[in-house]
Amino acid sequence: MTLIQEHSETDTRERILVVAERLFRQIGYQKTTVADIAKELRMSPANVYRFFDSKKSIHEGVARGLMVEVEIEAQRIARSEGPAAPRLRQLMTTINRMNTERYVGDSKLHEMVEVAMQEDWDVCVAHMECIAAIIGEVIAQGAASGEFEAPDLLLASLCACTAMMRFFHPQMIAQCATKPGPTIDQMIDFVIAGLSPRVRAN
Amino acid sequence: MTLIQEHSETDTRERILVVAERLFRQIGYQKTTVADIAKELRMSPANVYRFFDSKKSIHEGVARGLMVEVEIEAQRIARSEGPAAPRLRQLMTTINRMNTERYVGDSKLHEMVEVAMQEDWDVCVAHMECIAAIIGEVIAQGAASGEFEAPDLLLASLCACTAMMRFFHPQMIAQCATKPGPTIDQMIDFVIAGLSPRVRAN
């Protein structure tokens, strides 16, 4: 296969995902068919199936794309300069904002998330593990500088992510929006308190 | 109205709720009709409607009953003797256990929870506020004894409940059961750490 062919294959794959995402947003995941996607791209459904073996695979590709954007931005914040606590706050606020924009404001995309939760659990779990690992990086930096106390880094990042479920999990963001509870800044304060060095009880 | 009549009215109300709960568990909330409930009780649907104006009201009554049991047990633990931290642990573990028994093991009851989340939000919100208030009582005791540091008690209890969402919220208990994350004991450790007196950064 020549380089140009390879390039164009990647390109077609990308174009299928872009059109699929647009249709999922416009008419919803359930109502969009592979034939609709093919028609928009002026190609045959058989050609679409050369790249994705099912609508589920396309869905997985679109979901993965949306998640990767969040992961890249989270990574950028985790690797920037400065003390760990404000960086952890910026990181958590950004995950909340991006997930809210992606999945909550848009009811059609929200439908896609519901399906992802039920069908593409591997993709979701991989994303949650990636986000937990990035949060773990910042906690590790804070532990190294003495800002945080976290003898078990993996556990600390899992607890910090779990504590933020109301603000990270698309279904919980949607469900809790109008329910009583702390603001995201108050919740981050609580998480940072949980990570802070404590008075020893002797 | 005589006392006997009043007693028997309350009794009929209770019997409707008991039968409704049994049918919701056996055949599911959606499939159970008011006529089914009436038939089991050998009364007319019109008589059931004297006590509950709709199937939704019956649902609300059943849901409320299940929630009240958790509230009573939580209250009992909150008001027992001993240091606050182990009591908070017992309280949170009990809420998790009772909610898991009630809503997760039983797929038919889980359907009822889904409906409650969508339709009876007031009942759910009142329950969450009640549980937060009970957790707040234990945090207040810990703050008074110096075990905890919680200048804003309401906020501390909202944060502690929010942090425990994975273990309190029926949908999250069901969804997260097989997903990576901390154990409930690890998560309670993290919450207690968040409530513990901290080293002052001067």
C-alpha cells in the first residue's frame, strides 16, 4: 500500500466519524443508520462497512473521539507548571466543563452517552482509568512537593475521582444539576482537604 | 369519624401499599395496574382510588416506605454512643448495604427506582436531604469532640454525601459494581480524612 493510499484510508475513516457525530447530534444515535451516514458521504454502505464492521463500532469511534479531547486537555493541564492544588482544581473544573458541554446540554448526544454506558463499557472504563491516571499525576506532584499526603497514589486518585462523580459522570451531571448539593469548588476544597497532610493522632 | 374507622382507614392504606410493593417486586412497576392491586385485595379499583388518586401516588407511598426504613436505621446509628468516626463509618456502610439490598439485587425494584428518579423527584430529594441531615448530626458530634474539623456543618455533610455517591445512589451502585474504584471502606477513609483536623499552612 502506498503512503497516499494509507493517508486516504485514514482520511475516509475520519470523515465517516465526523459525519456520524454530526448525524448523532442532529437526529440522534438510535435513529441514525449506517445507510444515512453512507448517503451523506456519497458512498455505499458497503464501503462504510470496510472501515467499521457495525454501527456500534462507529459509535465507539465517535465516543472515543469525544473522550480523547478531554484526555488531551487534562494531560496538558497536568503537565503545566505551578503548585499541585490549584492545578488539580483547574483539571477537575475542566473535566466537568468539557463533559457538561459534550453530554449534557445536547440531549441527542446525551442519548449517545446512555448507549455508550450500556454497550461500550470498555471504552468508558478505559477513559475513566485514563482520567484517574492523569489526576494521579497531579496528586503525585503534590505528594512530592509536600502539598499532599498520599501514601497510596493509585488509591488517592481513585478516591478523588469517585468523590467527584457528581461533576464528572455525564448522567450524574445531568441528574444533579437542579438538586441540592455543594458547588464544584466546594467539592474540590473537600477533596483537597482529604489529600492534605493531617495532624497525627498519637 | 370514630377511632375504629380511622384505624381501619390507615390499615387499608397500609394494605394497599404492602400489596403494591409485592406486585411491583413480582411483575414490575410498569406492568402492575391499579386493577391488579385492587383484585389482590378483593376490593374495587374505585376503593383503591379513594386512598390514592393515581398509580403514581401508590408508587410514591411504596418508595417512601422503603426510604423511611433506611432513614430510621440511619437515625438509630447516628444517635448511638461512641466516637464519631467509627459511627460515621457504620452509618455509611449501612446506607450502602440497605440501598444495595433494596434496589440493586432486585431488578424489578430497580425499575421502580428508575421511575422514582424520573417522576417522584420530590420524594427522592426529601430522602437525600434527610440522609444528609443525619450524616450532618454525626459530623456535628465529631466537630464538638474535636475528631472532625467542620466550620460549615451543612456543607460538610453535603460534601460527605456527594463523595459517597458511588455507594449511596442506587443507579451508581448498580453501574459501578464491576468497575474499577475504591472499596467502600477506602472511600470512607478518604471522607474521614477530608473531615479531620488539618495541619495549618502558615
